[in-house]
Amino acid sequence: MKITYYGHASLGIEVGGKNIIVDPFITGNPKAAGIDINSLKADYILVTHAHGDHVLDVETIAKNTNAVIVSNAEIATYYGSKGFNSHPMNHGGSWKFDFGRVKYVNAIHSSSFPDGTYGGNPGGFVIEGEHKNIYIAGDTALTYDMKLIPLRTELDLVILPIGDNFTMDVEDAIIASDFLECDKILGYHFDTFGYIEINHEEAIRKFFDKGKDLMLLEIGESIEL
């Protein structure tokens, strides 16, 4: 499994011979100017919630690739009504796709499209690939629901927001990693706006002091599990 960071909360995942884009907000992020969305491959687009900083480039990428948009029922219906391929899910439900099993899990946040359309309840995704399992939290507060995930799935990596103000901060993300029983963390949803700027060295040290590995990738940088 290969994971590429496209800035903010946008990710590319290669798993099982398929390409997945998560929450594409790229053209609206000046720090991601080096990423050409027209060159991105996507068989699936996973959307955690409907906010503009998570859905901005969904339609362009879907038009370019004919990708299936996977999200909650309201978001999937929103895009389906526009003629896009979509797969609706809801909290606690899972589906076996051709790259692995995906479960849509709880997140504590809000969700509406930039045009004001209701975006359903926000969520995160647990992806069980052939060899590795990951959790993508989406935008969320720290929640006890995270304790439920390792009861079913042994995680190899957790992807957590750490920017504070709109989501968890670093300290809450450390607790979240305890709840999730995973000490390998990829941080995201930080530095894009003034509200969510963080001290990188301090964040990494705080995780290290708890025996955990926090990775903060440069935009366009990848890791392999």
C-alpha cells in the first residue's frame, strides 16, 4: 500500500492495483500548486464529509477518471444526481470493493456543501487491504468511538487531523492513537490556513515522548506500508 500526501486532508492511495483519492482539495490550496489534478489516477474517490476544503476537486477528478465516489448516503446521492458514479454508505456499514474492505465510521464534526446542501453526517474510513489496514479519521474531535475500531481491525497506520481549532489537536491525537492501538501516525489537516498552523518539531517530539512515530509528509511525498 502506497500513500501520497496532496496537502491539507487530501491523499492518494495505491492498493490492490487500484488508485484511490481521498478528500481532494488541491487546486484551492496554494501550497499544493505543484500537484496537477488532471494527471491524477483514480478508480475511487473517498469523501469523509461535504466541506469545501474536502470536496473542491471531486467533480473534476471524477470527470477525468470516471471514478466511483464513495461516501455517506447524502453525499453519494448529491453526486449521483449530477451523473457521477457513486457508492452510498452509512456509519457502521462496510463493503468489499475490488481493492479491499471499507468501513464508514463515526466522526464528530459538521458536513454541508459550499452551496448549502446538507452533507449528511461526517465520517472516517477503515480500509482493510490485502496486507495492510489503515484508518482515515477525516475531520473529527477525539471520540471514544475510536476504541471500537481495533476490536475488529488491527491497524498498521492511522491518519489523524492534528491542526486544532476545527479538529483534534496534537495532544488529543496522541490519545486517539492510544484508543486505536496504533503507534504509527500520519498527521494531516494542518498548516493550510492560519487557524491550523502547528509547530512540526514540537508535534513530532510530543508523539516521540509517548513512544509513537508521527509522520508529517511534504506535499507530493509518499510512504509505503
